[in-house]
Amino acid sequence: MGLGDKFDAAKDQVSGQAKETAGKATDDKRTEAEGKAQGLQGKVKETVENVKDTAADAKEAAKGVTDNFKK
């Protein structure tokens, strides 16, 4: 996962949590819902990036195996 992508996902999660908390504190259901949505968006971004990392790791592992066949 790229550093920028990690930061973006974490930013969405933290901002979402803050917005959700502010919405609860002020009894503003819209802000609370927006915060929940933003936090969820951050979690989804993080999951997507983790899947990309796992796929890249699997590709590297497979490359190692196929390199052994070439010898």
C-alpha cells in the first residue's frame, strides 16, 4: 500500500469518526450519518489497498516459483 493511500484511508477514518462524534454531541443526525459514511469509506479504501498488497505479494511468490522452473 502506498504511503499516500494509507494516509488517505486513515484521514477518512479519523475525520469520519470526528464528524460522527460531533453529530452525536450536537444531536445532528445528518452530520453523524456523514461521519459514519466517511469512516466506512476509509475502511473500504484500506481494504482495497490491502487486497492490492496481497495480490502483489502473491505475484512475487509465484514469480519465485516460476523462476525455479526455468533453471
